[in-house]
Amino acid sequence: MCFSCHESDYNSAPEHVAQNYPTTCEDCHNTDTWDDAVFDHSATNFPLTGAHTSVSCSSCHTNGYAGTPTECVSCHQDNYDAAQNPNHTAAGISNACESCHNTTAWVPSTFDHASTGFDLTGQHTSLQCSSCHDGTTSGASQLFSCHESDYNTAPEHVAQSYPTTCEDCHNTDTWDDAVFDHSTTNFPLTGAHTTVDCASCHTNGYSGTPTECFACHENNYNNASNPDHQTLGLATTCETCHTTDSGWAPAQFPDHDNYYQLVGAHASISNDCATCHNGDYNNTPNTCFGCHESDYNSTTNPPHQSAQFPTDCESCHTQNAWVPSTFDHDGQYFPIYSGEHDGEWDLCSDCHTNASDYSVFSCLGCHQQGETDGDHEGVSGYVYQSSACYDCHPNGQSDKLIKRLINDK
């Protein structure tokens, strides 16, 4: 071996003896010259990189070259202990230096705090680790534990029992930009709800606040007078009729058919409540004439008022439209707009003497007995009665009478 021949060279090199260099000369020297001595550290299990390439061998090999530890802290315990930004000892930071640092320099550290599940942003980036890590890196304090004094010095937080999950409302830049995103809850704020004070709904704190409208608006329901919700027994599910817009308006009423069925033309104006209710939802009539008296009075063809037509509009009209009317006096009953009676009457009451029952009619108001008696001489079974007139003259003409006279002869 080399050492057998070169032991004297080894012993005469002070650093070899002082630092207990290994006696395997070939590890560092070649056969050309002693002066080109280079030890290939990469051939060991600790390759030299970064700042390690420029330090003296004895800086690490303080006790010789055999069994030198490879853990960073074995050489850098003093660096760990003296570190103040952050204070490694106070914060209980791991002494596995390589988990945060590399061999190039201590700064910048390569520790990624986001890997812990708590990304450092805003003002948190400039804090000492010990500000949150009270002596250990495990079990770091929650935000409230760090900011309880900030919470307690905010009067509205304590008075209104704000939740202590600071991150619900605040970010890490500044407390002043506090905004709670209510849309992340099961009750997004819309309409008038966006402008009310939190305490208006959260009267008993923020846990278990009811989401039913009636829970907050029972007084509005009880005091509503137009329409009177309580008297009408309207549902307490406010959202059935109302939105969150201010003033409760506009309101829908999908239960209208339970009170008055909207069909035909009424269905087309179902969203224009004022057309029928005119601002009063408690005293709206539920008869056709109650709403359509002016239509009745202004009708001229035929003139309903002067002809004393019945006021039960539905007996002639449908809810689809006034025209066409479903009443066909000539086709269904008796020709008064054609034939011999056209123009011979003025009022319905000329024939219909009972205004409450139009099935009752009289021919005798126009056809006097003396006149009819003379026209019916020799007619068997003749009586001066309206029902007899209709039996013989169902079309208002005399053709049936003539035939009977001829047959009798």
C-alpha cells in the first residue's frame, strides 16, 4: 500500500497528522506529484455542494475522517440556536435543517408554509413564527387565539355575538376590509336583505338563525291590512307571494283560485291586480256586475240598462270576452230582432214582467184581448193566455194559426 512507502511523507505533513487524515494516500494523491492532491468527496455518501465546496475539511471533520456525521444539525447546531428570524428554538422548529434550507445559503429558506394547509398571505408573511407557534410548530393557534384581543375591542363583535371564525369576514391584508360572503351559507342575501344590519336577523347570535321568512316577519304578516292576512287566513310562507324586494311589492298571489278562479280574460290580467282590486283587497266584489256595472250601463247594442237586462252577466257572456254573447234570443227562444216583432218592443220588461225570472213572459201587454178575440173567431180551444199565444205562434207569426183555421173548416 502507498502508506507503507510514504509514511514519512504523511508524518511530515502537519495537517495530515493534526487532522487525522486517512492513510489511504491514493484517496487524495496520484503518482505524478503530491502537490495535486484532490479528494473526490462525491465518491462518499455526502457529496459537497453549495457553500460546502469552499470550507476547510476540518470544519466538518473535527474528530477525524472516520464516522463524520452527515446530519446538518451536527455541524450547524449553533446556527440553529442563534437563529432569530424566526427564532427556531422558541418556535420549536424542526432541527432537520434540510427541510427548509439548502447548501447554497441559509436565506432564502425553501420552507413552503402552504404545505401545512395554512398559506401565509398578507400581514402573516412578515410575522415571527413564534407569533403563532407558541414554542412548537405543531398545533399552531387558530386565528381567534391570536386575535381575541382584536375581537374583544370591537364593540359590535361582542354586543352582537359575532362568530369567532375571523376568516369568515376578514382577510390577512387588513381588518378594515371585512366582508362576510353570505352566499356561502344556505341563505344568500338578495333584495332588501343586502342592506339591513346583521343584528336585524341574527338577534340571538349567528348560530341557528332561522331561514323562514315568517320567523323574522311575523309582525309584518299580523299587521298587514290590505289584504288582511290574518282574516283571510293567508299562508305564512311569505315567499309564496313576495320577493325580497323592498316594500313587499310587487307581490304575486298564486293562491288566487282558492278565493276567486281566474280564467279566460281574467287570467290575462292576473298580474295587474289593481284592475279589479283598485287598491282595496278586502272589499273586492266577487260578482261580474260588481266589477262590470259600467260595462253594463254603457252597452247600447242591445241597451242593457234601458232594456232592463238581468245583471247576472254570466247568463249571456263568458269570461273570455263580451263578444260574442252566448245569448241568442231569436234562435233559442223567440224572434224579436227579426220577423214581425222586430222594432215592436222597447224594453225587455215589455214582455218579461218578472225581472228576477226571465222565463216568465207575457204577450198580453201588447196584444189586447179585444184585438186577439176578433182575430181568433171560430178558432177552437182559443184562450186569452200568453202560454196559448206561444203554443200557436212559436215564431211570432200567424202561419200556424192560418193552417189551423183551414183545417177546422
